[in-house]
Amino acid sequence: MTRHEYTLVDVFTDRKFSGNQLAVFGDGRGISSETMQAVAKELLIAETTFVLPKEKDGDHKVRIFTPGRELPFAGHPTIGTSWVLSGGRDGTLKLELGVGTIGVTVKDRFVEMEQPLPQFGAIVDDRGAVARALSLALDDVVATAPIQQVSSGVPFTFVQLRDLDAVQRIRMQRSPVKTALYAFTTETVEPGSTLHARMFAGEALGIDEDPATGSAQGPLAAYCVKYGILPAAAEVRMRTEQGFEFGRRSILDTRLSLRGSEITAVHAGGNVVDVGGGWMDL
């Protein structure tokens, strides 16, 4: 057996014991895929990453695991792993992920990643089924925005709810969609926020409710601009608050660059806090 050390961080927060937890194994060499998955299940936090030598045009290869499966891309693991690799120092780096090479910038304790351009997918016609899955009434769901799948590598189905109370009342039942379900409203807890959100992954990602979902932010911003929830501009800025309902306050910042109606770039980021670490004999 070989001893492998890991670092534990909280992502999309400026304080410990908030945001989204991440374990980063700084040297994943010699760990099999099966063992990586077993480690993620053993730690039982949202995601665990394993850093490996680069294979293409990046600085490092990174593999991302939830307790249930490996992901080609996820936001808070990309942000948190970059923070650990940088040692918290300002700079840039490139991570080779399943979706390709992602650029990341660290500046003034803020970590921002590039995201693949969002792709719009299927619209869910049965709005009542989605409302029932959320334990809500049909009139809690905003009628002017479709329930639609959007992806930047990991697909999410977005549903706009009428107010903060509706989001807070969600009690998730079995979802009628195969992707993670991302519910949001324009009414917020904090005055500096744009949206208040909750994400339910279930069988799609192997976790239940996620306190902060970085990979959803580019698709969410694109969805909001497309359907007039946010005004279009050369640069659209969006701040999402998430995780409040179960004590993991998270703040996610997104920049969407537009040329006319065409999205040309997506960046999402937030703060990271060091929490601790440990080791495993593998």
C-alpha cells in the first residue's frame, strides 16, 4: 500500500463549513479508477478529485468523482483543485478534464474558470410532473419560462419558480427527468444576489441536494438571457446564492460574454477556504 494525502477545502464561500466540500488528492498516480471511485464513496462528500500528470496541453490532468460516478466536468472541483494546486497564489493554470482543457485564473483569493459554451437540449412538456416532484403546486412554477435541459458538459434541467418561498418549500420526490434538476427564483435572501437556487441530483450524479453547483452556472446564465429573465448585454453578470436551506451558504459568480445573441465565452468562479486534510493507505 501507498499513503496518499488529500486536502479538504470548502468552495464558493469565504468562510469554513459553508460552500461545497471537496477533497483533493494532489498525487493520484498509482490509484486505479475503481479505487478512486471507492475513495469518493468512502469520503461521502459531493466530489473528490485526483491530480495526475498532464497528457495533452494542460498543466495537470484531473479526474472528478462523486460518491456514485465519475464526471467529465464539474464546477466546484475545478475551482477547488485549482486553488490547492496554486497554493492560493495569483496566477493561471490549465486543467485537463473529461470535457477538454479548462483555463483557470486565481486572483486576490478569487478563483475563476472558463466553461464550455452551453448547449440547449430537450424541453419538458409535463410541467405538472416536475411540480409534483418538487412537492409544489403548478402555479409555483413560472409559466413564461420552459422547463429545459442545458449543458456545458454535465446536463441540468432548469425550472424557474415564482418566489423564494416556493424554492424553500421544495421537498424532492422522485424526479421525472434523468438529469439533475436545478430550481431557481429571482427573489433572493441577500441583496447582492441575482438568483436563489437549489439543485437536486439524485441518481443522475450520485448525490442528493448539492450546496453549490458551479457547472450549472454557465447554462443557467444562458437560459436566463435566452428567456428574458436577465437582460442581454455585451457582458452579463450573475450572482447565484445556493445551499442556504441546509446551512451551506454558497455564492457563485458568473460572467457571460455575448456578441449579439451569440454566447462567446462563459466564466464562473468564487472563493475557496482551506479546511484541513488527511491521508489514506491505498
